[in-house]
Amino acid sequence: MRLLFAAAGPLLALWSIGCSTPPETAGSADPLNILLITSDDLGLQLGCYGETRIETPHLDGLASEGVRFETAYVAQASCSPSRSAMFTGLYVHATGQYGLANRGFQMHREMFDRTLPNLLKRQGYRTGIIGKLHVNPEQTFEFDMRETNYNEARRVGLVAERASRFFADPAGGPFFLMVNYTDPHVGRREDGSRYFPPQVDGFPENPVEPSEKTLLSFQRIDTPEQRQRTADYLSAVRRLDDGVGMLLAALGETGRSDDTVVVFVSDHGPPFARGKTTAYEAGLRIPYIVRWPGLDFRGDSSAMVSTVDLVPTILEAAQAPIPGDIHGRSLRPLLGGDPSVDWRRYLVGEFHYHGTQPFYPRRAIRDDRYQLIHNLRAGDAKPSSGIDGDPAYSLSQQGRFAGTDVRRAFDTFADPPEYELYDLAADPDQFHNLAGDPGLAEQQRRLTAALGAWQTETEDPFGDPEFVQHVLETAGPAADARMR
């Protein structure tokens, strides 16, 4: 793979490509330990992001001790692609992990030795992972400790016990531990149906009761089944919060809090239609919290950040070289609370595959008010209208929704036009596609141009229709063949 970046100028001001020399880590004479915590399928359902239906005191507490980024995106709202970006600092179109690892997709070969644990191993770090890895090839990741049983990562007490042993290991050198909670992802019953376990090992102590209040605002579909599903989803979020509380307590009990950077993110938004596997805000937007020891600033940042920024941020904490072709940028300058830091004006996410079908590539770009989505195969294909057993799309087709915003939004979701444009200030749940509105022609033109600049800057091959056709003809069937 060859990555091409423009010379310094307007594009670099927009996208902020990283440096290649070891940075100075302010506030620390030695490389810091790193604890990277991820959740599966969590959107902004935390108290520190405005959630009122449940309490999440431990993650709220982490946010109060560090920096909470108000607007953050994953690279792609699908697990394996998203995590490939977290491990490399590159957008998914560059990693090659276009779809799920368990459907045969994997990173480009040149990515194999430049993932985060491998880079940190070269700096003398002891590395560990608890919970899912789910990026191929897994054997190329240099983890000294692996506890990757996916189902066990929902047992939050067990996760804390394993992390405590890792923290207390007398082996010398700094450590990097990645803890990947299964919650609030769906589970499977013996009959194959999908559900959110409301309680596991006694957590949470009091599962959420279903009501009209538990429904998701980006769906607006009220049925007994959706009330139960969303209530159980919120219970899983509460269990996640319990687990993070135990994990941070274990870190403190082993005396490592004061020399450990703690980062919390999700791999994408909720597994409900119009969320996960889409390019809508409910799919791409996630919580993003960083606690960096030795810094006085604690509070919120309005800077738009991405999970491609994880690698350069963590490498700076490790006082390690940052690859010069990386797409992300270290968040360290933002963690001091300086409002004058020159940062990106736009935030971008993308989509390719989840499973092997359908192939529905798209790109999304937003500024501080508007989001534009470009659906690259509009008119030739349709995206999946379901995810993880959520019946919302079929429910939206009921007669009671005829002529409503709900029906129109779900129809757009199931068969999108080439462009979608949303005013996130007036319509945060994205029920009104304004693409083509003469009153917003300048905003659409500007975002379209910025998206094109990003595609040039990051050498996005999906901007070439011939490449899109090539992937259509080879990637899905090839992945199917690898599974047989």
C-alpha cells in the first residue's frame, strides 16, 4: 500500500497529519503506562454526555478527572474495521479491514507489523489485551498477555481480576493494556435469537425497567418489544460502567493511577437500525475520554476528534516515534485546555462492509453544525436494513407511520439517495434530509469539497469508480471463499 499526502498547505490545516520524530511528553520524565478501554456498541448513553435515564457514575467520574471530547467519531461504524483504525491510526480504506474479521476480511499485509502493540513492544512495553481483538490476522499482534474470550468480557468482575494481575506483574518496563468490554453488544440465546443480557453475575444490581422513556430518539418507534430491547441495552451500559469502576479501582490499588494514561472510547454506536453500520451520527459518534496524569486541565473540549487519533496520542505518551504517514493526530495539545490549538475543521467517517454483503461504501463528513453523507452506490445497491435482530425497519413500514417523519427517515435509511445533508443543530437525530435544498447549497458545496480534499489527502481508493467495481467483484466473494 502506498499512502500519498499533499505538501504542507490548506489540506494539512484541515487534516493534521502526524509527525515522525519522538515527541517530548510534557509532565513526565519517563514513558507513561497506557490503559485503553473500549466498549462494544456504545453511543452517547452516558451521564457525562447528557444521558438521564440511567446513572453511569464511574465513567462520569473518569470524565471529571480528565478531558471529555464533545464530538468524536469512529472511523467506521462496524467492529473490525473500526478497531483496525484504532490499532493503526489510519482510516479503514487504508488498513484494508473493510469488514468483519469473522467474515474473512483482514488488514493489508503492510499493516501487520505497524499495529499499536507492535510499535509499543519496540519501545520496551509489556503488552496485554482482555476481550475481543477481532482484527485479522490476530497472530500478528504482539501481546504478551491475551485473555480474548469474548463472552467472558461481559463478566466485569472477572475482567477486573485479570487486569489487576496484569497491573501487579513485577516485570519491568511500562505497560500497555487494552480492555475491551463486550457490553453493550447483543448476546445470543440457544435458539439463535439476539438479546441484551439484562444481568450477568449480578450486574447491574437493578436492571432497567422498560418504558417509553427507554426508547431511542433516533428511531421513535414505540412497541413493547422495543421498550424491552432498549431497557436491556441500558442495563448493559450500566454493567459496563460497573466494570469500568472496578477496573479503575484495580489500577489504583496497584498504585499505577499516577503514571498511567487512561483512554475510554467505544468502537461505534448502538446496534439499532439507523445506528451501527450506518454513517449517521448514531453510528459514528461515540464517547471519548482521556485522563492524562500530571495535567491540571479537566473539562470538556469542543475539538472534533477521531479514533484514528488514538495511535499518535498513545505513542506520544510512550515517547515513541509517530509514523509520518499516519492519518490521526496526537490529542496531547488539546489536553492542556488551550483554546488556541490549531485543530481540524472537519470530521470524517466511512463505511464499506459489515458482513460480506451488502457492499455499500459511503463517506460522511461534518463540521460544527452540518453533516454530509455521500452514498457511493446509491441507485445500484441498498444497504442492510437490519442489525443484530433489531426489528425497527420492519416496524417503520406499518400503516401507522405512513406519511410521518419516521417512515421517511427509515425509507431514506433503507434506500439512500447519493447525498444526504443534515442540520445537526435543528435536527440532531437526522430525520430530515436537506440535500438539494437551495438555501443550503453553499453548505453542501463546501462539505462536498472538503470531503474530496480528505479523499485526496488520505489517498482514498474508493473515490475511483473502477476500484469500487473491483471491490464489488472480488472482496465479498473472496471473503466468503476464505470462510469455507
